[in-house]
Amino acid sequence: TGQTLRLTTDGRGLSPFTARAWAKLDATSSMQVIDSHNVSSMTDLATGRQRINYTNSLNNDTYSAICVTTPYNNSGAYGGVYTQGTDNCSFNMRLTNGNDHDCSFINFAAFGDIV
């Protein structure tokens, strides 16, 4: 892919150095996408396991995705991506004791090839 910025008809800017998707999420009982780009919704799969769904599909499933959370009640929490596709990405959040947990402050980003 070229190193130029391409603007789409729906206003998105696409380039090799811009995020394909990003989101700030709350996976507690409110289950909400607080703010995002190219994320249409979030699905609750189980305690500590969520899936974000993309508004516009990604080019392939070999993109780089990261998911992080902040410490929970000063005891610590962590998360990671466990499956990703062109239409969605699933991740898992856990406390440092290993128990799955629905976190209230999750940040997600995906970078990859442009279509």
C-alpha cells in the first residue's frame, strides 16, 4: 500500500498509519461503547469476554489489535485479544488473580492494511 492518505465518501481517512478501529468501552452492566471509530456495537459473550463489531469490515484478519484496561480496585486487571476477524474482534479481561471480570474502562485499537 502507498503512504498516502485517502478520504472516503463517508468521511473516513484511510492510510497505513491510521487506526482501522478504536474504542473506549464499558463492559459492566451498562455494556456501552463510550466513544469509537469504526465500531458499531459491543456484544457480551460471558463474564470478562466481549466482542466488538466493526461498522466497516477490515481488509483481512491479520491486523494488529490491542486491548487494555486499568487496574480494578487497586488489585490490577489485564486483557487481551483472543480471536479476530474482518467483521469483529473478541477479547478477554481478567483480574490479576486470574478470574474473568467485566471491566468499566477498556481501550481497544486495531491497525492493519487498508482496503
